[in-house]
Amino acid sequence: MDIKDISSVDLNLLVSLDALLAESNVTRAAARLHISQPALSAQLARLRQLFGDPLLLPAESGRGMTATARALALRTPLRKALADLGAVLGSEAGFDPHTARRTFQVALGDNATTLVGVPLIELLGCSAGPGVQIAMSMTEPGAAATLLEQGEIDLLIDAQRAIPQSAKVRVLLTQPFVMAQRKGHPRGTGTLDFETYLGLRHVVASPLRGPLHGYMDETLEQLGYRRNLALSVPQFGMVPAVLDKSDYVSTLPAGLLAGYADRLDMFELPFDAPPFALAMAWHPRNHKEPGLEWLRGLAARAAGISVAA
């Protein structure tokens, strides 16, 4: 068969191939597609005939399947083609969240998970029917532009400074940074001066390996100073517990610490620092796609914005 002639191809097979390559498991892929395992196995047989390649072989471990070299080469262009096709189809039809069946892929930075992710989950329950799902994942440093381009993620919510330049973007909220310390900290609760701030033992939340470094360190370096970095943890959620049990301090967006006022004291920084800006980003091809327009509106509401762009 000449597969360059797209009129001879059942496009549903390509959707199934995308799921198979993503899951490397016929049972999980069938569940994702809402079809039976035998039906998907039959489709895999047709795909093998179509491409003249096994595409997926039993893994040596006996669990799941391993993609062939041909299948790996197909994965990225196939995902992009399906995303482009979805945008074309979506541009001609509306989106009713109460009747639609769709899973949105949303990648969030650590801070975004608390500030917008949790409110977004709360809104989903009262804004959409059971057929609409949101699959949240943590952002992969440096990979956002590629994932948006390939259609692996529909929406990125992260610090504005982490948003790819190629993406469409909207700022969701801005907040000042504050320094937090535990109740009863030996520093006391007096006004925080610059020299004291630099000398305290600071905790940063960062998923990256390597030297300790945070967003605030870039600001201080521009001023010609360095603070005393003592500890790095992979997620913000660990910081309040660390502060509560130690004499460490941490500098974070004020909104992240609002729920810990009973355990932590917050102080204005003794120097001028740019505020924290949280933004959402999406690929330009999806700017007018109805489903993603709805999703962006929901994210804006989760951030406290009453009217979506």
C-alpha cells in the first residue's frame, strides 16, 4: 500500500498508533482509547501491514512492549500531525465541556501547582461533565517549547521567566516575594535588614541538580551580593515543614505562604526585587481552538481572573 495516499488510510489507526507508542502496552492503550484490547490488537495488526514494520515488539522483560526504530521515528511527526488535525477540526466546531469527551494535558511548575493547579481542579468539578479530564504533570526544565510544539502538552502554567518565547502567553498573577521563618525564630520579629538577610541560612526549592541557586540569587548577583544558601529541596511543599523544624529561612511568593501564617512569620525583603509573575502559555496554532480557549478561561478563573482572554 502506498501510504503517501492519505485517502487510503483509516485515520483512526493513527490515533491508535499514537496511544500505543505513548503507553507501550496494549491494555493501557486500549483503556486510553476506550476500546477493547482485542479490537486494538486487530488495529495493531493493520498498522503493521500499513507500515511494513512490527512497530511494537514484546519487551525482553516480559512486561509491556518495545518500539522498533521505525516506530520511534514516527512518534514525533505523528503526534504533531494529530495535534494539527485536532486544531483544524476544533476550529470548525464549538466545545461543550458538559458533553465533550477529552483529556487535556497541563504541565505546571512547582509554584503553579499550589497557586493555580489546586483551584483548577476544584473548578473542573463544577464546570465540566465527566467526559472532560485534566492530566497534570510537572514541567520538564528546558523541554516546554518542544512539548508544546509536539502537542504533548496543551497548556503550560509556570513562572513567566520559564515560558518559551515561541509560545502565546498570558500573565495570570503577580505577587511580591517575602521571607519566611518559623514562629519563635532566634532572629526575632524585628524589621529585616539587608546584612541580616544575607547572613541567614536560606532554603531554596528547585528541581534541578547542581549548585544551590534560586531566582532571588539572580537579583542579588545583579546587586553584587550573595546570600548564605544552606539547603535545596525539590518541591515547595517541603519548605514550610523544613522551616517549622529548623532555623532556616526561605524567600517565596507571598501567596504560597498564605496558608502557613499560624506556623510562619513573613517579612518584606530589605531590597527591591521584581515580583513573582505566573503565566500560562500555549502553542500559537491552538490560539482559537475552542476546547483550549475554554481551558485557558478555566485556568484564568482559577487564578482569580473573572474574564478570560
